[in-house]
Amino acid sequence: MSALNIAIAGFGTIGSGVAHVLEQHSKEPDATINLVGILESDTKGKFARPWFEKRPELFYDNPDKLLADSQVNKNRNCFMITRINFLLIHRLM
């Protein structure tokens, strides 16, 4: 089975919780889900800061840059939208 890459839009309570679950899952030997991007403009917030400090390469403050990343292919991957982000929704359609 091929890997599923996931990008999270918004990193508050729900987005950070999803990232935590994905991080735990990635430790399994047969893991097929990868967190490849986080769309969040406030990397100093209480949820984002610890993640940004250990994995800054995951963070994007611009949806266009996130969608341009070679690991984020909107035709084959899953986006988890955890807050209303009309710009991202518009770009995905």
C-alpha cells in the first residue's frame, strides 16, 4: 500500500491533536500515513510553537507554497481542514 500524505490547515486544538496522533502512528513499523505540511501563520502560538521548534520544515504561512510542495499532491493526498480557510478551500477546487 502506498503512503498517504496529509497536510493540516490550522494548528489549534484539533489540528495539533491530529498531528499528535499522526506522529504516534508514524512510529509504527508499517506506517503508511505521513504528515507533510502544516498551514499556520502563527508559529509562536501555544500549540504551534513546540512543533515549529522541532519540525520547522513542516510549516507554511501561505497556502500556495503548501500546494506547490512536491510532497503535497492534491490529486493523491488528503488535506485535513481544521478551520475555515476559504483561500485554501478555493485553491483545492
